[in-house]
Amino acid sequence: MLESYVPILILLGVTLANAVGMVVLSHLVSPFRPTPAKLEPYESGMTPLGDTRERFSVKFYMVAILFIVFDLETIFLLSWGVVMRSLGWQGFIAALIFIVVLTVGMIYEWKKGALEWE
């Protein structure tokens, strides 16, 4: 019974050896040249400007939430498109209602100015 676990243990050993080997090899091969830009607390090396706790506009969050809503709409429509023929007219009408409701919501948000980035 234990023979069936041997391939998994071999794969685990090879994976672990590969990970440890890459870390050790990168430490041995890569040069360490500290510069003032590299020693900054930010990864990009850019000089930090202003306070790190700056507040974002509510418009930013509104656009982000709307992006997520309409991105999920696309995911639902893609899965609907895969099984569209087997759903028949009932599935078509349900998807049409779904699209109409989201379109009305999009028009409402557009008219309210939620998509304007100012």
C-alpha cells in the first residue's frame, strides 16, 4: 500500500530540492550592491512623495466596485454562452432580463456621474 505514495514523495523531494537549490544559487550568484535608492522602503526605488496614509476619493472605490460588477456579468454570460443551446428559450429570456437589468443600472450610474474620474 505504501508503494502508491512513492511517486508523490519523489515529486515532493524534487520540488523541495528545486526550491532550495534556486534560493541558494541566487544567493551565491547574484551580486549585492546596496545603493541609496535600493535601501529606500519602497520596491520601485522612487523617492516617496507625501504621506503614505493619503485618502483616496470615493469615486475611485465606486469605479472599482462597478468594474467588479460588470466583470462578474461577463463571467456569468460566458458560462451562459457555453450551455445556451441546451437552455432553450427560457435560458435566453433569463439572460436577456439579466442584461437589461444591468444595462439599466449602468445607464443610471452613468447619468449620476459615478464613472467620471475627477
